[in-house]
Amino acid sequence: MRHCSVQVRGLLTREELDRYNALMEVGSYLESQSRHDLSAVVQAEVDLLIVPAIERLKDKGRERDRMTQEFLEEQRRAEWERQMRAMQEDE
């Protein structure tokens, strides 16, 4: 059974995490019994279960990118204003 990343697991709701852990336990048991055909079905369910958490992770990344862009624009604006003040003082 393939685990999802720690970042994705951290964004699962309590209900999703409980279901994820139960599915992983069942899948691991099936693998230990060499029932890879059935564990593949369980893995597919895990893959579907984590899709909302992956989307939440993507949203967090987009928000972080937006905040970084705003910060950089503010820095450029402040630098431009500083240069304008310096030019006015030189005149």
C-alpha cells in the first residue's frame, strides 16, 4: 500500500483520516495475505479519498503564491517611492 504524503495527511479531516487509516490497515492485511488483487482495490479507494486533501494543499500553495506576489509588489512599490524621494531631495 502506498501512503500519501505527510502534507496531504495533515489536511485530511478527522473523518477522512479515520477512513484512510482503516483502509491502509485493511490493505496492509490483504498484502500480507498475498491478496494483491484486493489490496489494489483498497489502494484505489485510498487514492479517491485523498483527492479533496490534495486540492486543499494546492489551494494553500496558490494562497501562499498570491501572498508572496503581493509582498514583492509592495517591496517594489516601496523601493520606487524611496528612489523618487531620493531624486526629489537631490534636486
